[in-house]
Amino acid sequence: MNAGIIGIGRYLPKKIVTNKDLEKIMDTSDEWIKTRTGIEERRIAEDHIDTSQMAFEAAVKALEDANISAEEIDLILVATVTPDQPFPTVSCMLQEKLGAKKAAAMDISAACSGFMYGMITAKQFIESNSYKYVLVIGAEKLSKITNWEDRNTAVLFSDGSGAVVMGPVSEGRGILSFELGSDGSGGKYLYQDEYVKMNGREVFKFAVRQMGESCINVLEKAGLTKTDVDFLVPHQANIRIMESARQRLELPEEKMAKTIHKYGNNSSASIPIAIVEELETGKIKDDDLIVMVGFGGGLTWGAIAIRWGR
Ligand code: ACO
């Protein structure tokens, strides 16, 4: 029995900040941002909407989609580097808000790879028959740790959340293989003191290498090859990094999820947000072989090969 995704939902803040808006507050240009990152606009949460609220909105939709009640959830995992406060965790706040009475709850901190770490943690509990339903959420309010005077980072980051309910799925479907990894020696390239600090070039080099390798590794682990892949869902950090992973898998453009131009980089939320988008466009269908891959601060990375469907 494999663990898989049985319900999914997302929340995107209503407020849109375009590159032109950023031109007014810092020394940058729409042209620079578009060509270097692929971002045209991003979503920024209103002041009164914190990470837990965004996580809640996405979770409610995922539960509806899975057609199960909050009381049936055994475990809540929230991947975030922007919790409302250090503790209580976002996952505990959510447990109370949802009325998920029997659920254990914890946050996972693995930056932009957090959603991959969350899904793989959930898989262990489900496939060992310890738990049946696990709610996994990526939720970030990066705007509150962004220095709006630092053009190197401010143009990249955004807010949002995506949630999945994971549980047992029918034979042949669900997670087929995964890879998780970390390299603390690269921690100096991407970290938060008061705000996010980044050495963009070093992160870029790492991401290009790791995204491609992780995609190939999960396929090998599942006994599959590039030609088996129907769709790629990369972390939406930078279109050039995403393109390098797509080219490594020799996939045509239309077989890669792309939301970076509209939503920017919302860290652990980007993969589930992109999946919802591509389910709506009809590009992800039952029984498709999907590869998801992410990288982030830590440094951390993670990839999953999943046969879509319940
Ligand atoms: N507008 C205009 N100019 C800018 C801007 C901006 N917003 N930001 C930087 N520049 C300037 C730089 O100062 C530099 O000028 P200099 O040469 O005079 O010093 C010049 O543009 C070129 O900078 P590069 O670093 O060469 O630009 P690069 O092509 O590497 O693109 C970028 C920069 C987009 C940051 C890229 O390196 C990148 O995407 N790196 C990965 C970042 C990433 O994905 N981070 C998220 C990780 S996920 C997580 O865990 C949160």
C-alpha cells in the first residue's frame, strides 16, 4: 500500500504586487526581474493575515476535496520558516482552529524544501499503518522577513499556502520513490537573521545541480526513466533553475508546472500551489507520473516520484 494525495487546496493572498510597483520603491526594473527570474508579479498577504490563517484556508479546501472531516486527521505537519511565532506552532494553532481533535501536530523547518520533507514524513506514518490521514501544509509569509530595501531578495519572495491530505491510495498510485538531502556547509548562502540574506549566485549553482540530480535519482529508485515522466512540478524559485531541471528530464515546456510569473517564490507553498494550478488547467491527470522537486535554505533538497490519483 502506497501513501498518496487524496485531497488538495491552496490559498493565495488577493494583493498583487507587480514588478512596476517594485520599480517605484527600489532601484530595479521589470525587464531585469523578468529576464533573471521569470517573475512578473507576486502575491503579498495583508498585514492582519498571518501564516496560520493562510494555512487554515488551504487546509479547509484540502479536507473538502478529500471529503473527510478534520476529526479524522491523525497528524498535522506544517512546513514553514515564517510561523506566526516560535511556539505554539502553526500546526497546533491549526489543530485547534480546524477542530482536529485527535491529531498530533508539529511544524517542519526545511525552508523551500519543507513541503517535500513533510510529504515524506507523512508517507512513513501512513505506510507503517501508524496513521491513516495526515494533513501536510506548506505556508509562508515571506514578506514579513523580506528587507524591502534589498533588491537582491525583495523581488523574489511572496506569500501563500498549499495543503494536501495524504492517505492510503489504490494500487499502483501514490509515492513511488523519494530523495531527501541536506548540506549544512551551504547554510551561509541563504539564511535569516532579521531578514533573508542570500548569495544568489551560489544558491543558483547549487539549485541547478541538485534539482537535476534529484529528479534522475528518484526515477532510478522507482525503476523508471525520463521517458516515463508525464509532468514535472519544480519549486518555483527562478524560471532559469526550473528550466534546467526540465531540460535534464528532456521534457517539453508544456510538461512543467509554471506559476512563478504570477505568484513569485512562496517557498514551501510553491509546489502544492503549482499542483492545484495544473490540476485546474487539466495538465495533471489520474495515473500520470509526476516528479516534484524542491531546494532551499539549509541547504536542503527533496524530490518525489508519485503516480497521481487516489
Ligand atoms: N534589480 C536590478 N539589478 C539587480 C537586482 C534587481 N532586483 N538584484 C541584483 N541586481 C544586480 C546585482 O547587484 C548585480 O550587479 P553587479 O554586477 O553590479 O554587482 C547584477 O544585478 C547581476 O547580479 P547576478 O548575481 O549576476 O544576477 P543573477 O543572474 O545571478 O541573478 C538571482 C540573480 C536572480 C538572484 C539568481 O542568482 C537566482 O535566482 N539565484 C537563486 C536564488 C533563489 O532561488 N533563492 C531562493 C532559494 S529558495 C529558499 O530557500 C527561500
